[in-house]
Amino acid sequence: MKKFLFLSLFMLTLSFASHAQFGAPAAFPLAAGDTLNNTDTVAKVIKATAGYSVVGIQVNLNKLSGTVAGKVYVFASMDSRNYAVIDSASYTAIPAGASGSVFGAVGSFTHTAILKEDRTPYAYYLVAATSSGTVSAPVQVVYTLRKYSTTQ
């Protein structure tokens, strides 16, 4: 019985360690105020702890109306108060039927932007999605933190 208990705890510990190393994706829940309306900005803060050195960020938009145009900016900070821009990307259209989503049916994400920061020792990442023109689009931020880069 002791061996079984030890083996079970060992396997549980190993699963947590591999989860932290390989970084399963996490998503911010959709909340009030997470919809871009016309010229607008939606921002989320990712707290990177435990020695992570790689962060991957994907920002998904679900076009409700208008024209999706804008950018995603990634800011970095060591103290959560003073941020500097470290990366940006424009949205690109997703072919119809190519993605599933929390918003509903398959293909309901219409645009996405993907960013990756490698070997950056920052404690906080602020992801800001901006829009220009006339648009109404809920924003979903998905991210993964990893201890080691898989592209070394």
C-alpha cells in the first residue's frame, strides 16, 4: 500500500512538472468590457512567475459587425506599473470554418494575431488589442508560459 501511495504521488508530481514545462494554454474568461467597439482598446495582464522564459500569446476576435482593423501590442514590466512595448502584430483573417470557439459555432473567430517572446525575463505582460474604424468584436486572449524554448 505504501508503494502504491508513493507511486501515485510521484506520478501526480511528475504530471504537474511536465504541465509547467510544456505550458498548456490558458484563456482569460470573456467578461463585460471585452468587446472592441469602434476606436477602442481591450487589455489583459499575464503574470509570469516560476522562472518562465517563453510566452506565446494568441488574440482572437469574433467580428459581430463592421470592419476588423487594428493591432495587438505586448507590453512588458517588472513591477506591474511601468510598461514598455516589446512587440506588436496586426490581425489576420481566418478562413471560414477553420476554427472552433467559446463564442459558438465552428469558424466563429474571424481574425487572430499571434506573438511569441523568447527568453524574456519579465514578470508581467500586458496584452492590448486595439481597433480602428467601425467594428464590434469580442476579444479572447489565449496564452501559454513555458520554462524552455522548444526551438533552440
